[in-house]
Amino acid sequence: MRKTSLVPFTLCLLAAGALAACSSPNADWQKASSQGTVAAYRSFIQHHPDDPRVQQARNRIESLQDKQAWEAAKSANAEQSYRQYLSQYPNGAYTAEAQGRLTSLKEASAWQSAKAAGTAAAYEAFVSGFPNATQVPQAQAAIDKLAGYQVELGRYRSASAAHAAAKRLKARFASVLTEVSVVPPSGAEKLTTLRSQQMSHAAALAACAQLRRSRQPCSVVKIQAQAAGLSLSGV
């Protein structure tokens, strides 16, 4: 009976030895590497905390989590999702791409807002906020259309005469001229000029026509953006 009772005990020892052999660090590392999951690498770290590959396992976990967070951000494809990714992984593998996509979404949103507003100020704010956006030429064209013109109201030899005339014109044509600017001479120009507020081409033509009917000389000029500032050309 004693000899027979040793058999199960011996089998248990053999089974335990086999399990120990199967769960060796090398075998577990190969298993974790083969599965390539966060859970597998965490299991390796848990069972072999002193193994020299623990840091490598941690690095792989971080890389996997980085990728998972990025895939989630791309799937949502929203400003908030990309901001969240950048907050969690400021030095992640996909940081540059996340920043690029976030900028694109912000540009698209700002562009839609500018178009919805449909004002020169809104387009100018877009250009100022996103000077490298692909929509900048469209925004500039809209600005030129909406506020690319002024009505020139006269030229004067002295600044005092120009200021006095500006005051008279604004009082007389308040319904047409919301603003009368006194522009000092520059460069080869020797005279001080009076100009209206910026407006669209159609509005400038209509304003000048109304002024002429009241015997006020005027001309429509186009504002041309240049590196050194603004210049005017007659229209």
C-alpha cells in the first residue's frame, strides 16, 4: 500500500516540475512577445519582476498604449480627441501627426465661422490666426471684395485744411461716410488726402455716385496690400 501511495505523489511532483519549466522567464518572454499585448507584458512583469527584460516590457506596454490612444483619437477625429492624446502623450510617437490634424481641424472650423459671418473683419481674423492656411487666398479675395476699396474725397495742401474738410464732410454725408480718414503725405506725395471707410467695390461706387449727385468730387480707389503697407490705385 505504501508503494502504491507514492505514485500520485510522484506524478504531482513531475507535473509541478513541468509547469515550472513552462513558466520559465525565457518561455514567458517568448509568449509575451508572441502575443504582443499589454496584458501579456504585464503578466511577464508580474511573474518575473527581477528579470532584466522588465524595462523592455514596460517600454512595449507604453508603446502599445500610445498606439491605442492614437487610434482612438483618429477614430473620433475631433479637436478634443487630439488634445487629449497630446495631453497624455506629449512626446508620443504620433505627436507631430496629432498636432497637424488638430491644426487642420481648427483651421476648418475657423474658416467655416469666417464664411458664416461673411464680413471683412471675420476674414481678416482668419488670415491673422492662420496665415499659412490653404484658404488664405480665398479669405484675401473675400476681404478685397468686401472692404478692398475706399472713396477718395479730396487732397489738401495743409493738414489743418484737410481736418476741417473731414469734419464738414462727415457731418454733411453722415449716411454715406461712417468714417473720414485724414491721410498725411508720404513719399513723393505732397498733399494730405481724405478717404472714406473701407467698403466693397459696389458700395464704394454707389457712395461716390451719391456724393457726386450732391456736387461732392470723389473717386473710387482700390487698396493694394504690399510688404511696405497699403497703396491705392484709381478705379
